[in-house]
Amino acid sequence: MRAIAEFLLEFASTKWGPIAMVAHSFFESFILPLAHELFLIPVSLAKPHLSFLYALMSTTASIFGISVGYGIGRRGGRALILKFMTMRTFALAKREIHKYDAWAVAFACFAPVPVKVFALVAGAVHLRFRKMIAIAFFARGARYFLVSLLLYFYGSSMKKWILDYMGWTTLGFILIMVLPVIIWKIIEKYLLKKEHLE
């Protein structure tokens, strides 16, 4: 595991590391399942002094991805979106967007939940695009810059800790992968229960 971690950190320090990071941030916003921190953290750890630049790059790429998701939802409508998610998920996201407008998308951008769900549904319900993108930019940026802030100040020590405690590091990355799905399922159940009560 240590050899794999060293290889990933070494790859992250090459010119291809930031390119892979930006590509993932873009596609994660409307189609890919893995949380972007799995790419942002290694690249920032490789060069902590550039962590804020990487956060800005990730935020910008993510906003372009959200825009693509919005366009897919707007042009394809409900029929196309239901190929990507269940009817229940679509209905809940639609309900929250109607209730909270662009702030529902902002919540998805900041919280560890799948933003692609809200990007696609926002397009389908014709949410005001400019307002949504402006709010999403700051929400997404807040999330990535918080991560980069920690890595900027503690990146060197964190890199050593990751290599020395690979068991905990592996567990942490697994949690990053599954946490968004778990949290979204909890939110879905809560909203469904609330909907029935109302």
C-alpha cells in the first residue's frame, strides 16, 4: 500500500496530476461518482504551496461540469434524466429546487452529496442559469478552498502521516468515496418521511 501511495503522490506531482484533477472535477459534476477530493488531495499534497491554485482550477472545472449537466437536463428533460437516476431521486431533487431555488444546488455543491443530481434536475426544471452558476461557484469554491487551506498549512506533515499510517489513510479514502452516497440516502429518507408527514 505504501508503494501505491508513493506512486500516486509521485504521479500527482507531474504535469499530468493537475490535468487529471481538472478532468475529474469537470466530469464528476455531471456524470462520475467519485468525490473530487480523491484527486484534489493528492495533487495538493504533492505541491502544498499551489493548493489554492488547485482549488480554483477544481472549482472552475466543476462549474463548467455543472453547466454541462444543466444543459443535458434542459435539453433532454425528464425522460433522459431518468436514465441517470431513479424517479424518487428526481422527484425529491425537483421538490427541493422548487422550494429553495438555486440554494438547493449550492447545498449540493458544498455538502458531500452528488451535485450531478441537482445539476441535471435544475436544467430540467429550467432553473435560472446565471443565478445558479454564481451561487454554485462560491459554494463549490468554499468546499475546495477549505480542503486546500488545510493542505497549504499542514500538507507536509499530512503527507508523512499518510505514508506512515497507510491503514488509516486507506480507510479515510474509502470513506470519502462512500460518504456522499450514504449522506444522500439519509437525506432522501428524511425528505420522503417529511413529505409523507406534510
